[in-house]
Amino acid sequence: MALGSLFRYFSNDLAIDLGTANTLVYARNRGIVVREPSIVVINKLTNQIEAVGNEAKEMLGRTPGNIEAIRPMKDGVIADFEVTERMLGYFIRKAHGRKMYVHPRIVIGVPGEITQVEKRAVRDSAQKAGASEVYLVEQAMMAAIGAGLPITEPSGNMIVDIGGGTTDIAVISLSGIVYSRSVRVAGNEMDEAIINYLKRKYNLLIGERTAEMIKWELGSAFPLEEGLSLVIKGRDLVEGIPKELTITDEEIREALTETVNVIVDAVRMALERTPPELSADIMDKGIVLSGGGALLRALDERLRHETGLPVVQAEDPLACVVLGTGRVLDEINLLRKVSIR
């Protein structure tokens, strides 16, 4: 196929990082055009969508009884088929300036250990949302491409992509995955761990948005040089009234211990299973962190401490998967190599 016709062939095409926490859409020749939370607010009486994305996130925990805020993705896969389809349709239309009759080819990043049933659910949702063709690619591979790793070379590259629902770890060489592991523990589990910790220790009930804010303000994977504290508000489970409380980074580190340990153990296991030649490359190049979870304070330091290897954070951790997916849109031969059946 000539280059000119290839560009026409892929004119409306989109790359989508359909994440548990956020959905990012990359349009050919335009870059990232959508970067919004994977949340849909639905009116249960009329079954109408009230809001999607940023607007829907503002409503989290604040909706009346007849209006429900839904996260249709769980652990990196579709939990609510119909709502995912409607959310995808909304994001596809938004990416194409609200045009109704655009049927783009779509490349979607999915977790490494996704089942055949889950793959079919993603494909069907995208097709019902208006896609003419759907290609699935592994998130870890896309994150490595998006982070600028030389994946086509005969040397080992290790990526740890910590999203909202899954942590995907891969060792890549010659455009292929030598070892990959996906654990369903990531950013959302960290939020839940904070909610449960405060409930257990202080009988204080907080919402998802507050837990996420605490994670970014105080969360860390390794002791900090200077202590941090934060005043938070929630509901006292004993008295049933609003309550204010001051918490410290040490407490939140304790709350996150179990979740962070699962990620550290998965990285260790990946290193143990890596062929020796590629291990030597990883010793030189180090481990690259991507995904929203990579922004957890001192996580790179913790992994350096545990593995003795250099650990670096990708330039734009949140966008690595969609940038990598966007790149394979432009390179048809690479797309054929990396797409999964």
C-alpha cells in the first residue's frame, strides 16, 4: 500500500487507553484529544446519561438517589458492558468534534493477562460504539513505546505500568514480550486501602475523591525526609456526624504497605524470570515506571532499594500507554507485530 493511501486509510483513526480510572484518546495527526475520568453518571429513572468524564467525576459521592455515578471499568476490564459502550461512544464523538457518523479504526490498550471473554467484550463495546475495526494491544508494550524505550532492538527493556486497576510489568526485546505479568492491584486499590485504614483506625468514613486526594497529598512508598500532614473531613461512623481529623504521611504509608508490597513483589518476580542476557541489559538501563501509580511519592526510591537497579519515571507517566498506542497507529507494520488476537 502506498504511503498516501495509507494516510487516507487511517484518517479518522483513534488510539484509546481505556483505563479503569481514566480514558485517554489519541487522534492521528492531532495527538491526545481526550483525557478524562472513566466515569458515567446515569439517571436511573430515564436511563439517560447525565454526564461523562470530568463532569461526572465532580458528581462522585454527591448524587441524589435517582442518579448513579458508575465506573464501568474494573481491574482494567469491562465490568458494565452497556455503560462502557455508551462512554466509548461519547469519547469517540468528542474526539471527532461531535460528528455522529464517523466510524474510525481503533487501537485499544488492554492488560496483559486479559481473558478471551474480556477481549471480546472490549472489541464488541468499541464496535457498538462506532468503530469499523478494532485492534487490541498490550498496555505494557504500549507504555514502553510511549516512554520512548528502544523496543525493536535486541536488548532488554523493563517497564512497570501502574494504572488504576492493574499493574502491568513486561520485559521487552525485539518488539516482543519476553516476560509479562499483570496484577490486579494498582491505584484504585491504594484508594480503597486508605478508606479502610481510616475506617478501622478512626471510625471515619471518607469518599473515593477524598481518598484519592489523600493519596496524592500524603501517599508515599518510602519514608520521606520531611514529614507531611493534612486535615481531612469525613463522617464519624459512631456519632454519625461530620468530623475533622489531622493525618500524617506515616499513617498513609502504613495504609498503603500491602498494596505497594504486591507491586514490589511482582517486579521482583519479573526480574527472577528474566533471561540472564536481558537481565544484564536491565542492570544497565534500569526499570521505567509509567501510569498514574508511578506518581506515588518515593516509589522509584523504594524499588531502587528493593532491587538495587536504577529506576526512572517516564516523562509523562499518565499518557505513556496512549502515546505508544498512537505511535502504532502511524506504523502499520509495528501494529501487525504487536496486536493480540
